[in-house]
Amino acid sequence: MAWWRNLITGRAEESSGETDYYQEGVDLLRQEKYHEALTSFRLALRENPNDTDVLQQIAVTYTHIGMTDEAIRTYRRVLELQPSAAGAHYGLAFLLLQRGSREDGVSHLKAFLDQPPALAEAQRHVAHARRTLADLAEPGDSLTGHSPEHG
């Protein structure tokens, strides 16, 4: 399945024996070793400072360890580089909503739902975003702007 992951992420297999810091970080993140994951992601970022996959993983890691200011800044950096990055819109939306920035949070939820990921494992996030928008909607408000038949 590595060939499929490489196709989706654009990452080549590590054949030179060098450490794949990105994959190492993902593995550490799954093990909830957040500080170690952050170190690996930072090493991966040194190889390519504008890698939006790495930056998004860094933002996720920051969120897990409570560094929300850094997570927000990192998600914003991802969106500067790739304005349609669904994961960055999703993560940023919920961080902003937690801070009470309703309008900005809603804006990012809508951006996420405008181009939701099609992967099956992302569908729970899509459903969560839709529920959140519906919960935030006030009577007469048209926050969701998405009909159920559109994905």
C-alpha cells in the first residue's frame, strides 16, 4: 500500500536508508508521543520548509500539547501555501471556535465543506463539521449553506 500513499502524498519511498522523519512523526503521533513527534516533524520540515503535509501534522501536534497559538499560526501558514487545504480549514475552524471567534470559525468550516475530502476515513470529520455548523446556526441564519444531498 506504500505506492498508494506515495501517490496521494507525493512522497517517494525512502530507499537510501535515510530516516523518513515525516513517517516517524506520524508513528509517534499515533503513539501519543507528542514532543517526540514534534521533533521528527521539525526535522522533516528542514528538508522542505513549505511542505504543507508536515506543517499540518505540526499543527495537529501543537493542538494535542495545548500550544494553540502555535497551532493557529501553523494552520494559517498552510493556508497561505495551499488555500484549499481542507485539513487546515478544519483544524483552524475548531481552534477559532474554542476561542470564541465564531465568524472566523464558521468561515473555515464552510471552506472545509466547500471541498471536503473524499476519503472514507474523513467522512466523520465532514459529518462533525456539518453538525457544528447546524448547531451554530441561529433561527433564520443560513450558516450551513449546504444541502444534505451535496456530499
